[in-house]
Amino acid sequence: MSIENLTIGGTQVEVHRKKIKNLHVGVYPPDGRIRVAAPDSISTDAIMTAVLTRMDWIRRRQSRFHSQERQSVRRYVSGETHYFLGRPLRLTVTECDTKVHRISIEGRDRLHLSVPADSTPENRRKWIRNWRRAQLRELAAPYAETWASTLKVAPTFWGIREMRTKWGSCNPKTGRVWLNLELSKKPVEAINYVVLHELAHLISPRHDERFIATLDAHMPRWRQIRSELNALPLSSWSE
Ligand SMILES: [Zn+2]
């Protein structure tokens, strides 16, 4: 199997070539990513045509995902479920007299947010986001270090930010790697996989055979981890 990225009608499309008979176009949550499963023998032009003829349907699917996303916007009040490292945590918000906020995980499934009485949902959202960033950084740092030395690559920088369409990114020319803040909601092995994936781009910028061989050698289960990562529920997505 090989994976390539095409830009069709101004939109990024991931093409997976496989030993199959028929071409299949899929649109996936959370943000309407387009994935094409194509027979090995079909030409790139034929794939582009197939996607373009389905563009109306693709746009309809994408806008449905976007409206689902808006519906699950959080208010950061007690009782909401917030995912962290693949686990649903029940949020408890308490008001305190001080000006500082505090965030902690209590027991197995409770996220406790202690806030000044005058905090707004925007304040609370920002605090939780900063907390997520710090937690993800701490968790991913040893993975990044280990994979860099295992793969004998040297990223010049890695950071965490919000990204709309990808779990991570890597610029092989500059050696800069970004992880999606959203990963803080995903299981630890998924985070580890994305770190490996991005650092493997320092060996091969494309999803070519060499790249796939690197993943196969170091994380034989990566395909399964990736499909679980992309299949997790929408409810874990939106903030
Ligand atoms: Zn990649």
C-alpha cells in the first residue's frame, strides 16, 4: 500500500493505493478529511476526476461534520465530559475566593477545576487548553527524545498548537515538528505514534516505502493505532 497527498479542487486529498477493484471516496470526522482508496492500476487523472465529480457530496458531508462540531461546544461547567489521554473525565468546577485557578485530575475519572468566582467560559477554556498543552508537552517529550535517537534524526524544534486537519506536521527542510493540541485527548500510544510518524518524516518527507518501512520496523502496530486514532468519537473533539 502507498499513500500520497493530492490537491484536488483546492482541497487536500489523501490517496491510499491498494490491491482493490473499485475506487472509494470517503469523508471523515472531525473535520471532513477526504480519503480515497484507489486500485493500484488507476491513473492520478482518473482519481482527480472521481473526486471532482463527487465534490457536491463531499462538501455536504463536510458541512455536516462542521455543524456537529459546533453543537458539541463546551461551556466548561460541572458535569461535562472532557477527554484526556483517551479517557473521559467528568468536569467539576468549583469557585474559590482567590484570583488563581487550579486544575487537577482526581481519582480515575474526575477533572477538577477550581476558579475565581468571576471567571468566564472563555477563561476556563483557555486555562484547560494551557493545562492540556503542558501535560501533552511533558508526556511527548521523552517520546520525541527516544525516537530522535532511535531514528538518528535531529529535529530543530518541536511544539504544540491547534491544527484543524492534522495530528501533527513536520517540515523536513527546517526540522520543525508540530503536534496537534487535540492529541492530549487521545490514548498515550496514539500520541507516541504521531511523534514517531512526524520524526520519521525527517528520514523520508513523503509517505513512501522508506517511510512506511521505518514505521513498520519501530511500531509494527502503527496501522491499527492510526485507525483507532481516526475512529475515536466526535464527542472527544470539540472544545
Ligand atoms: Zn505524514
